[in-house]
Amino acid sequence: MNIGRTGETFIKIGPRGGDHGCEWDDGYFDGVREILIWHGEEINAIQFVYDCKGTLVLSEKHGVDGTNFDHIQLDHPSEYLTEISGCFRGVQPHKPPTVIKSLKFSSNKRSFATFGCGESDAIAASCFHFKVMENKACGFFGRSDYNYLHAIGVHFRAMPKNCPKNSDASFKRVILCNRNRKAAPCSLTSSAFHFAPGPSITPFS
């Protein structure tokens, strides 16, 4: 549990999974706006778009491209992540390295499809479920390498009593958040992930 500069309480849960790969921690933000996930029979990579006082922050891509790509977009701020669950085991049963085999995200409004292996394959795996009542996910951390997502954990923060109205402000670039916690503007060029044109935004620090 951490206390922020504003007196807010942040709860860190996890990580669950294996100990291979490099450790990463995106930190905590006002909320999660979007999730990009690459997967096949395992979770190959994950990336997040966070909100920080109206500024969009793009995390590093944790892992590498997989067979499939999916994109979750939340109706922020009225919609927010409340639960994250999944399973992990060896790439081959009972053999290292341990990787995240599946992930499932749920918000206060809906549940999304399970990404990665199916339920039958997950029976032989170890599973986890992250949820803190009256809290929302506001950041992620874990371990990854150039092949897989090996472990994942979540930062939670308490929900405010009154959620602000959604903003219609458009933008053309986001801020890249790296492991050194430095920020630099970046542009997204993936055909599966586009932003509307608009004014530049100030760097996150």
C-alpha cells in the first residue's frame, strides 16, 4: 500500500506468474483508457494507454507481437477497470519458463473476452484474480521479454465519489512512458490504433 502526494491510497497487488524476463512498472495514473494485447496460445505482449489529468500516456510495449491482436477501449471516465484475472504455467506443461497463458479484463459496465489459451488449456495452469472493492485499476507492472509476458500485477486506487464528465477534446499524440519514468511524445502508426487530429499535449512528468 502506498500513499500518494494528494493523500490517496494506492494498493499494489501481484505480480503473479513467472520470474523470467525483465521487470517493469508503469506506475499509477488516474485511470486506464485503452489496452492493446498481442496473443496466441500465450500472452505475447501488452500495452496500455493511461489517463493523467486529461493527458494520454502510452506505456512501453511489454513483450513482442503475437499471432492475434486485440484492442480494448474504455468509455473513460464513466467506465473503468475493476477486475483482472488470468492463468499462468510453463510454455510446455511443468516446464520453464513460466508465462501468462490467458488474461481477462472486466469493467464496471462489462466483461471482455478471454485472451490467450482457452478454458480447457487453462485447467492445468495456476490462476489469479485481482479485485479490490470500490477501487479501480490505475496502472500495471510485471515481467516480460522478447517472447512472452511472464508476470503481471495491478495498481489500484479508490474511486472518487463523483466522476468527472467525459471530455470531447481531441488530440494527435500521446506521451510515451518508459522504464526510466521519462516522457517523450510519440505518434501511433498502427492501422489498428488511430487518434483523431488535434492540439499537442504537454509531456507527462
